[in-house]
Amino acid sequence: MKRQWILAVLSCVAMHGAALATSSQPMHMPVAELKRVYLHCDRLSARSVLDRGSAEFCSLVAEQLRLRGFDGSFERLIAWWQIARHVSTEVPTAQVGPIPGRPGRGAASADAP
């Protein structure tokens, strides 16, 4: 189990590095990156409890995506998400690693404080 987690984390290192290269702050991420990170947060939170930092980062991503990607419309964000979560080409949920773009730890953990 621990080996699978390590492999999942390693598989996300390149994705995480690319997000940090653009910017680790959601307010500076392009909308396409916000969408990708939002879906990643969704998958990660579906399989484990997010630590406080990850939950805060994902909330900031969601807010920026709502404001900039959907002209402030929560309803449009949810309509997009309901479709996008099923057609996402991202890694399977079992292999989801750290949240891309999140500075610091970047990983959610069920045993985090």
C-alpha cells in the first residue's frame, strides 16, 4: 500500500512542477490550469479527507475558477463540473497524488491534523 502511494506521488511530481512553474497561487493560474486542479481536488477529496492546507488551497482554486472561468456563476461551475468529472483524462482516482500547484506539502492525508 505504501509503495502504491509513493508511486502515485512520484507520478504527480512532473505535473506538480509544471503548476509551480506557472504560479502556485490560484489567482495567477490560467483558467485551464484552474479547471485541471479543480478536478484533481475533486478526485482527491472523493477518496480521502483533505488536510487543512489542501482544503484551503482547493477552495481558493474553486473561487478563482468560479469568478474567472464562469463569470461568477456557481451554477455554471457546477454544470461544467458535472460533465468534466466524467470525461477528465486525468490519472485514475486510485493514483491521485498531491494537489498540483499547492505550495508546501501539496498532498492530502487522511491522518493529517
